Amino acid sequence: MLILNNCASTDQQITPTINLGQWMGKYSVCRGQGTLVSTGPVKGRLSFSYTCSGENIFIHFKDVLGRKTMMMIVRPNSVEVWDIMQNIRFSTESIYLRFPFFEVLKPRDLISIFWGIEPNNLLNTNTNNSMTESKIDIRFSSDGTSLQAVYIKMINEKQSIEMTFEEREFGSAYPHLIKQIPESTPHAQL
């Protein structure tokens, strides 16, 4: 069974005066940059650039040498990942199996996070249908106006992920990031 533990902000709770739908309607597009640091069995540091176009997020990850290593497309009900280095595509189901925190942090929550708004429904997560017995701790940090960092700790897997947003700009896009994963890319085997 999945246990959601201490799902609270580390600094301030973000209470936007506008909801996500109104925020997306006002700006229609958002872009930014940040870093993802992973410690534990899977460790590393990747920088990322992203464009949010409505409820779709297009993210490019780069390694320390600046090489594009991965592309992620997040839609309201799906997440697709293309490992560019190995030329393998991961479906939503295979991503959920590899990363248990996706049982708690759904694609709609990621959309809120990339737009700079802390998801407000994580405490109401249904944990009865979980695929693993992971204990997951998710925390948020903000500067009082927008979300700055997300901390995810998977206790059983001894894995932690920190995603920091260093720049967020509303009303402008990185058009070169809005691309699709090539259909010829083979799917990963579960």
C-alpha cells in the first residue's frame, strides 16, 4: 500500500489568487528552466528547459555536458518519455512502474507545478489502488508568489529527487521545445 507522508510545504503554502485554469487562460503559455537532482540508486543531475502550452508540457533534459538526454511530454492524463541517448520511448504505464511517486503525483499535478502553483489535491489522493508499498514524502518550497522547488523522497527505495525551478516566464514560449516523440521510436519493454 502506498503511504503519503508529510505532504506539506517546507516554507510557505502558495495560495494563488487565481486558479490554474484562469492562470493558463491569462498567459496561455509559460516557459522556464531548472535542475533535477536525484540521489540514491539512480543518481545524477540534469538541467531542463520547458514550455507549458495550456495543459501540455514539453520538457527537454540535458546532462552536464549540455547533451539532450531525454524529452518528456506531460498531458492531463498521460506522461511520455523519450530517452534520446538510448532511443527508447516509455509509455505512461512503464513510467508509473519505474517511478512510484507518479502514483501520488499525477500528470495534472505536474502541470500545476510547472505553471508555478502547488497542487492542492495531493492530500486527497486515493492510496488504496497503489501498485507498490512505497512510502513517499513530497514537499514544496516557494518564494511566496510561485513554486520554486519540489522534494520527493521514496523511503523504501532510498531514492530522492529534487526539482528546482530557476526561471519561469509567463506569456512567452520555447517553440523549438514543442515537438513530438518520433513514432519510429521503439517502446521500452516492461
